[in-house]
Amino acid sequence: MNQPIDKDGVDPVRVPQRLLHTGARMPGIGLGTFGSDRFSGAQIAEAVKGAAAVGYRHFDCAAVYGNEALIGEALREVMKGGVPREDLWITSKLWNDKHGEKDVFPACEKSLKDLQLDYLDLYLVHWPFPNFHAPGCDVTSRSANAKPYVHENYMKTWRQMEKLVGMGLVRHIGTSNMTIPKLKLVLRDAGIKPAVNEMELHPHFQQPDLFRFVMDNGIAPIGFCPIGSPTRPDRDKTPDDTVDIEDPVIVRIAKRLNVHPAVVCVKWAVQRGQTPIPFSVYRNEYLGNLRCTVTEPLTGEEMRAIAGSDRNCRLIKGQVFLWKENQTWEDLWDLNGEITPA
Ligand SMILES: NC(=O)c1ccc[n+]([C@@H]2O[C@H](COP(=O)([O-])OP(=O)(O)OC[C@H]3O[C@@H](n4cnc5c(N)ncnc54)[C@H](OP(=O)(O)O)[C@@H]3O)[C@@H](O)[C@H]2O)c1
């Protein structure tokens, strides 16, 4: 018997799905589970249960969020309550200090054990830089052992990711925080091409070139910080950052729809073709984010107005990954079309 959906929830069969190049279908919206240092693991696990009850089937997890064991308990309850495993889409991610060839399998095993699962639907390489930094460290913090992107090394990690697919522990593998030049090399050399690329995407940071590149190459974009991450840790804020939910275009559309501007960001994301993974522990918020995916679409004029609101404002800049003196965070993102030399 399937778990009954709350009366005001959304039947998961109505939620938009993304067809991946493998032929699999991924729910076109998921719940983020990074608590931004503000929300406890217990609160997030409770949100996972609540979100499943209103119709979410896709959960974006990661070892580094430090809450997979609690989320595993929540998922066990969700499945005990009648949601079949095959209806769920669970993502986890390999953290940056686990890129070593011998580290990938144990890291995946640990996430599986914590999440109480036999397999993951998607396993991502969280960042392309194999750098350890202490959790919660400041953006000015640098690791003496920081390393640049070295493609041969990334592919060694990728081969291990491919092995996990062969072993049946992982159904799909993907990349995150990548750039076009890095992805071109991965596409050239991969035995199993990435099914998705998880990337920062919100109205003020639309990444049109990378978005088009992944779509053209049959890689589904998953968009993180879809609302512009208003509750992100203070360490991830800089004075020039803009605020998506205060954008006049977003606010105008929110007024027309009588919803919070956050909901407009989510609705736009789904309609544009990415899979947003908004985070919230509040039922009214995560329910509103899900419901907007099955209501009347934004108008063509509204979609064009949001497309014109891009500010190229990256929020998650990755400063802690810089590997030598006198670099700026822009060096991490290959802005001139070439991988920044080591
Ligand atoms: N792959 C990566 O490297 C990477 C990086 C960053 C994030 N992620 C993933 O992406 C997920 C989402 O990113 P994020 O959590 O940084 O940012 P986000 O989803 O853009 O913003 C989350 C915040 O938006 C507010 N919000 C959500 N729904 C709302 C609604 N309907 N009405 C009003 N406010 C609403 C909430 O603030 P209040 O709590 O104040 O209501 C919530 O804390 C993460 O949880 C994580 O799973 C991945």
C-alpha cells in the first residue's frame, strides 16, 4: 500500500520528471538537506518525513552535511509508511577529502549505511578539487595541502565512481560545481558519462552558457541555492551579493500569484528545465515549493523578464579551494574558457 499523501499535498505522479540519458526518470524537484549551520539534523530529518508526506520523492543529501544517519532513520520510516524504495530518488555526494582511489568505495558505503539504503539513485563528486578543509571554516581559510584540478586525478576518482555503478551500489553518477572546460574533458574520457551536473542556479545566477552546454550534452542540470540561499552561512556572504527574493521582477510575479518570492524562483527553475532542490524545514514553505510545480505556468513575458534579471551573482564562490597565493575565487571557475593552470 502506498503512503497516503496529505490532503493538501501533491500526488508525486503529477510532479514534473526529468528524463535522463540512461532512460531513468528523476523527480524534477527535490528537497535540499544542507542546514547551513542553522538547522539541526533532527529538524532536517523531520522535514524529510514531512516532505515525503506532502509528495516529495527526491532528496539531495551529502556526507559533508553531517546528517545522513538521521535522514536514514527518516527514510526508513517513510518506506515503512508505504513509500516503495523505487519511488524515491536519493542523491549523496563524495566529499573532497575522499577522492583517493581507495577512499571512494568506503565513502559510498558509509553514506549507504547511514542512509540505510542498498543503493543510491545518484552519487556526485561534490567538488572537482580534492581539498580538505575543516567543516565550517571561514572563506579566508586556506589549506596548506590545497590542490588544483588535475584532470588525470579527477578521472581516477571517476573510474571508482563508475565501479560503484558496476557493483550496483549506485544507479547514476554525476558531477557538481564543474565548468565547461572541465566537463569537456570528462565527456571525452568517461566510460560512463555524467547523468547530471549539480550547479548553482537561481534567477540572479542563471549560468546560461553552462546550462546550455549540459542540456546540449544530455546531462540534466540540478540547481542548488534555487532561492538564492537567503539563510546560507554568514561565511558564504559577501557585500556584493544580490538578493533574488527582493528582485522587482520576482516580487511583481509573486504578487500576481499571491505567493512568496521564493516560490517564484522555484517555479521559474522547473519551467526553465533545471531540477531545483530548495531547502526548508517549514511545512508551508516546502509544500508551497512543491505545489507551484503543478500549477499554471508563468507567462512567456514573465519567463523573459526573469531571464533578463540575471546578475551573474555567484553566491557559493568556493574560496577555501584556492591552492596558491594571489588567486581570486574567479580562478576556480575557468572564466576565460580554459582550466586555470596549476
Ligand atoms: N552541490 C553543491 O555543492 C551544493 C551547494 C549548496 C547547496 N546544495 C544543495 O542545495 C540545497 C538548497 O540550497 P540552499 O539550502 O543553500 O538554498 P535555497 O534552497 O536557495 O534557500 C533555502 C532557504 O530559502 C528559504 N525558503 C525556502 N522555501 C521558501 C518559501 N517557500 N518561502 C519563503 N522562504 C523559503 C528558507 O529560509 P527560511 O528558513 O528563513 O524560511 C530556506 O532556509 C541545499 O540544501 C543542498 O542540498 C548543494
